[in-house]
Amino acid sequence: MSRSLKDFIIIGLKGIAMGAADVVPGVSGGTIAFISGIYEELLSAISNVNLSLLKTLKSDGFKSAWKQLNGNFLVSLFIGILISIFSLAKAIKWLLENEPILLWSFFFGLVLASVLYIGKQISKWNWIAIVVMLLGTMLAYYITTLNPLVTENSSLLFMFLAGSLAICAMILPGISGAFILVLLGAYQPVLAAVDNRDFKVVATVAAGAVVGLLLFSRILKWLFLHYKNYTLAVLTGFIIGSLNKIWPWKETLTWRVNSHGVKVPFNQQSVSPISFPEEPQLAMAIALALVGFGLILLLEKLALKDK
């Protein structure tokens, strides 16, 4: 596929959007990849990292291996993701602490529209597709109700394993890699490492992510090749179930003190904005949800125009 500089800049912007989503515990970068039309190409490019690539490198040289890898696509995308993570981590952290309702409202609208977008990709509905979608919904919902680990672990081995698990969720639409880090008690240490430019911890998490990504992408690619409709149905269910996690109005049931001595919510449940104990900011929340919803519709129209 021949691409211009403009194409690679657009791919980089999609990477920035993926990175911004991945920083928020509850929103999946995989969802952004899917709705921006690069999901299957991403899986294919990642799964190209194998022994065949090494053979091509040895026999035909770097240029052929780079083409087989789809290297320009991957570099453009991951540069965008890294730019987003390092530049937006502090802003997202501030919004989570100071304007959580408005931040979650925007992402709720965005993810809700993603349900419709991905569901429309299913070419044939039958009872199996409905059952696997419901199973995906229940599994994702159950994950959102789990309590995070009380203790935060920042050992390098743990960070490596956390990166491996989180990346698997991160490339699944609907399952948030950042939320998996929260459940493992690794989210705050990772965010602090990014914020403080602790490259030792960041590199360890990245190494774990690479290992997890190479293994899991092959499974997803196989599923898309052989059971695309059912895979899309499960992913649609994952996104529906994940909506509970990003519902803007939460009641905190229990609190905990993190490693910095700051009191933070530990166990929360979704509540109606009417019964929310504080100012629900309902008008602004609805407006931002509509902005997020409209953004997905705009991306869908742009994708159809490109086709």
C-alpha cells in the first residue's frame, strides 16, 4: 500500500487519540483503533514480527523486511501514542482528580457511539452472535465491578507482568488496559513513572507490553480471519459491558490512602445523576457526551469518504 506523508501524519494523529484513551482507566485504545479504521491492519502488522521476518531480513535485506513489517505504519502510529502518553498524562491526571464527571461524560458518549459503530460491522446476526455478545457484555461488566488491589507494587518484575496483561486489554475494544493496571495496583506507579520521566520503570512496562502484544495479536488476527462476525459480536459486548466503568456519576463506598499519602476512592458504584450527592454538572455532562458521540459519527463519515 503506497502512502503519502499526509497519510502517515493522519495515522500519527490516530495514535495520539489512542494514547489519550489508553491513559484513562476505563477507555480502550483498541476502541479508537477500531473506529478509526486501522484495527485489523494494526493486528496484522504486529503479528508480522516473527521468524519469517528475520528470514526476510537475512535473505532480502532491511528494506524488504521493513516492508513486510509495515514498519512506516507502526512507527507513525506508535510515535503518536508515545507523544500522547507523555504530553497528556499530566493533563488527564488533573482532569481525573478535578473534573471527573466532565471527563467521563465525554468518553461515555464516545464509547456509546462506538457500540453502534462496531455493531454495524457485523454482517450476519444469528443466535450464536447474540449469545457471545451477551457473554462479552457480562464478562466486561463483571471486570468493571472488581476492586483494585489494596497495595501498590512497583517492583520491576511486577511492572513487566502488569505491562503484558494491560496491553492485551488495551488492544481489545471495550477493555481498558489502564483499568487493568488499576485492578493490579500498578496504575499510580506507572502514571508517576511517566510523569517523573522514570525511564527504567517505563522501559520495563514497555518490554512487558511488547511481549504481551506479540502473543495476543496473533490470537486476535486468527479470530478475525476465521470467526470475524463472532469476534465482532464479542467486542461489541465488551464495549457495552465497559460502559459501567465510565459512567460519570459514581458514589464512593470506601476510600484508601495511596503510596503518596493521598486519600483516593477505592470502591465505587454507579448512581443516577439525580441521587448524586454533589453537583452533577448535568448540562455540561450531556453536552460533552454529545460531543464525544458526534466525534465518532464524524470519524465514521470520514472513513466512508476515504473508502
